Amino acid sequence: MLYVEIIIKSKTRMTDQLYTYSVPKDLEIEVQRGKRVVVGFGKSNKKTYGLIINVKEDLNLDFKVKDIIGEPLFVNKIAKG
């Protein structure tokens, strides 16, 4: 299974960290560093944009993660570098 670490688009410093989400099978070939995705964020699962910072395989996590819910929308050329 693939996982992505993303930064959430937010104006608050409370979210200045990486968040881990799992990637549904139908989106695995689409995800890559620098792409923007839609995720459910927080307890309310508010639809929020995130930027993929890392793509990882088969993590051993001690916590439950949510799936990304929207396919990547564009490639950020600066982050792709």
C-alpha cells in the first residue's frame, strides 16, 4: 500500500507539520511529490487541499490513517525539483 505525507493548506500554525494519508489503489499511479490532493481533515473530515511532500510504501504505523479523497490536481514545478 502507498502512503503520502502532505502539508495541509491552512492559515494556522497548528497545522505546520506533515500528515500521513493512505492512497486508494485507483490513485496509486497518479500520486507523486509536488501534486495537490484533496483530503478529509480533522474530526469533521472537512475537505481540504494538501501538497504531497513524500510518497512511501508499506509503512508500519501505530495509528489509523485516512485515504486521500480526491485525485491530484496539478504538479507544482517548484516542489518537483
